[in-house]
Amino acid sequence: MITIIRKELADYFTSLRCLILFILVLLASAAGLYAAYEGIRGVDISSGFVFINLFITSGETIPSLVTFIGIFVPIIGIALGFDAINREYSTGTMSRILSQPIYRDSVINGKFLAGIITLAIMVATTLLLVSGFGLRMIGVPPSAEEIIRLFIYFVSIVIYGAFWMGLAILFSIIIRNLAISLLASLAVWLFFGFFYTMLIVPAVAKTVDAYLVLVRLSPNTLFDEATMAMLLPQSRGLGLLASGEVSYMIPNPLPLGQSLLIVWPQLTTMIGLAVVCFAVSYIVFMRQEIRAT
Amino acid sequence: MDKNIVLETQDLTKRYDGNMVVDHLNLHVAENEVFGLLGPNGAGKTTTILMLLGLTEPASGSARVFGFNSTREPLKVKRLTGYLPERLGFYDGLTARQNLRFIAWLNNMADDEAEKQIDQVLEEVGLTEKADTAVGKFSRGMKQRLGVADVLVKKPRLAILDEPTAGLDPEGINQVLDLIANLPKMGTTVVMCSHRLYEVQRICHSIAILAGGKLVVEGALDELGREALAEGRYRIEVETAELSPQLVEIIGKIKGVNKVEAEGNFLHVTTDSDLRAAISKVVVDNGVALTQMKVQEFSLDDIYKKYFKEG
């Protein structure tokens, strides 16, 4: 399996696709930094966290880095996974690999792990680049707690990306046509990104509780909430609060442990979704028959 | 049977959506021979191969390769077997060498051993100069030859080749066929599918013909040829300088000769066994110059036609 991971990684890093993705990531980092540069002077730093504002501050017209990441990570995940299996079939390499003395599951495990490694490298690059340039820009070093918060944010990005990649790999197993498999993944992403939270849930949900339950079925919402809790310690809870309750809130940041407590369900649900995607892909792939022609 | 059977199937059966694709197939391939698997398109050849490699599960029956059950122990089978798929593909972005290296790695070959083996097989298929060219730039024929290299790189004891000469030019076909014909000497048994009968006739020792998933006939090529041509007898063609009726009579009296037909200076002798030595002696003893003599060649076309007319 290590051989397959090695080969997949070599494939990814030498491919034009990865180059394009890296350029996108760099542009997003630059845009996020510029947004922070524009907006960071007006930020309220009474919370005691300065460094983290680099990531969540938006400029006058440019959205913040976390917004960029929220949009780009699913695209990167889908781009890494949508042709994982069906390209092997369409180029005829699958039967050649499977006739070697390896277990069939090492093919899909290898692809999944190589994808996660690539994803992690890209995300880490972005975060480190922004941190480095940001440090020069504002001159305030991150506190230990901020570093831990950023790290958890990093982990949640990778999990979120892994979910989309798992979904894309699943489509690449079920759908033989490359373009249709890509389209299917993008359709799911658009559905959750726009229609689900903006149109369907508000129309269906009758109560606030129902709204929260439904909206949290969407991986996008889960990720946004996890981001908010980790990088915006001032937000003391997720979801909707009655205006009466808001007036009782003390405007100081939550400690790290409490923030973690808030996002724990979101993180585990995202892990669960990613695992489900992978498990279904695994089962379908293992049961898929190699046929003549 | 005195020969070592390396591949055998017992009532191997496969259905796709209720259609019998392979129907109670019993094949036997002896060690160090070139075995040809023939049959029209859709006869179940490729499906049979996939079952031999354990890539597809049979509905019933079993296949054994080197004594390992293909369905239960596919890894052991695949370690010893190289497979050239009909629609073969490579990673276009990688060079020929990198493609082969990947296969060598998957077979757990040590790095230096793999490099040596890669150099050797690339030379055998005549691709040494293209070793570091991306496969995407290869022509169809070069890819096909790389496919053969790809099978050989793992030093298989059994090579299963599905249409190994598809897309090659005549010269390429000859090279590949020579290469395949040499494999048994190096201890590799070959099973090959092909539609080109003359290729099969040239290099195969035994053949099996499939039709509609059923075995039509299996056996050694020369025996089947004689059967198709003269109901199992030899036909010997004798050309002499001049032909006398006495000579025809004398030859007809040799033990084992069934029939002698004269036609100009030619004699067509039908015999039970290869009696060329006895016939030539008789001809020369009678003071007649013997111009040439040969066992009449059958062609695989005859075999093929015979069984498909009957089938």
C-alpha cells in the first residue's frame, strides 16, 4: 500500500492539476492577507487575541481568509478525488494493477491516504504562509492558545476536505464517466452550499430546534460552526439565541476547553461523514466486479 | 498424463445477468508450453482469464493455477502470473521505466533487482531508447510492446496474454511472437488469446477453442491439425522426377499406407504415421530421383472451420 501512496503522491505533485490548485491556494492566501491588512486596524482586540484576527478579518470588499478556505477546501477535495477510480478504469490501468499481487483494498486506501496527505500539505502551506507574512505585518506573535486553536482549525479543515474527497471518490467509483462524476460532486457541494441552508431548510423547518437539526445535516454548516467556535472565542455559543439571552452574555472569550466542548459534536459529525463516505466507497469498490470489455 | 499441469479449470462457470458467459469449462495447460485460447468475440475468453486471476468470481466450478485456487488464494496466483489485458493502459505522465518500476514495486522487488530486470525486459522488447520517454507519447505498437515488458518484469512463471499483437505492425508482430515463443525455454508457460490464426499456429503447442462459453475442442495443435485434414492420418506429399505405376503400387504396399493418389509427378500418400523414411527408401531403391517430400501442412483455418461447421 505504501507503494501506491508513493505513486499517487508522485502523481499528484507532478500533475498540472495540483499546480493549478496550488496557485489557487496561494491566491486565496494573498487575498486573505490583503483583507486582513485592510481590516485589522479596526478590529476590536479586547478579547486578548490579536494574531487570530489575521484569519477572520475581512477587508472592505474582500472576504476573510476563512471564507476563502471554506469555499476552496471542498473544491480541492473534489478535484483530488473525482477521477481517482474511474480514470484507472478508463485508461486501462486498473486491470493491470489489480493483476499484481496486492489486496484490492490497498488501491483505495492508498488513494485516500495520498489525497489526505496532499490536502494536508496544501492547507498547512496556506496557514503557515499567512501566519508568516502576517507576523511580519502586525508584529504580534501568536499566543500558545492561539496556536492550539489554529491547529485544531487545521485538523477540522483536513477532515472537512477529506469528506469532500471521500464523496468525490465515491462518485468516481459509481460513475464511469469522468465529467459526470465531477459534476455530481459539484452538484452536491452546490446543493449544500446554497440551496440547502438558504432555501430548503428555512422552508421546511417549523421551529428553531428543527431548523438547527436540519441545518446541521449540512457539512458546510458544521464546518462553518467549527471555524467560528475555534477562531472566534468571543462567540459563546452556536446557533440562535433569543434576544433576551444575548443581553446576559458576558463579552469575554471562552477558554479553549469550553470552545472545544462547543465544537466537539461538529467535529465528530464531520469525522463521521468522512468515514461514511470512505466506508461506502470501500464497500462498493470491493464488491465491484472486473468485467470483460 | 506425463506433463506437469500448471493451470486447470474444473467446470468453470460464469453468468452475467442470467447469460452463460463461461459454461462448465475444463482446460488443462501443461508446463512450459504456449497455449492458444481461440474463439469468436464474446466466446468468454477474457472472462475465463479474469477468473483465472481471481479478479472475477466464478458462479460455480474452480480454477487452479500452480495448485492455488484462483478465487481463494488470488495473491499467490498473481505473484506467479503476469497478465497483459486486452485494453492495456499505462500512466501517460510517467516514463516507460517509471511505469515498469511501479509494477516491480507492487511485486515487492528490491530496488537494484528491479532496475536490472527493467533494463533487461526493455531491451528484450526493443524499447531501451525510449525508456525515459513519457508513455503518453508512445505509439500504439510501442505501448503494446511495453505491455509485454510489463508482464515480464515480474519474472512470471505463467504469462497470460490477451491479444498480445493487437495494433502492431508486421515487424512488431514477428518480434513479439519470437519473444513469446522463447518464454517456455526460460521457464514461463504462456496462455495467449488471439484472433489471428496463423500467429497461434506459429507459436502455440496446444490450443483450446471456445464458443459461447463452451469448450469446443482442446488438444495439441499438430494432432488437431491432422484430425481436421485427414481424420487423424498423415498426408505426405512426394514429388519425384518421373512416376511409374509400379512405384505407386510398391508404395501402396508399405505397411501403414492407406491410400496413394498420383497426380502428375506428385504422389499424395495417406498414412497412419510419419512414414517419410520408409517412402523415400522405396523411391530411391527403385532408381527414381526423389525431388522433394513433406508432410502436408494443415492450417489452423482448417481446424477452426471444421469445428465451427460442426458446432
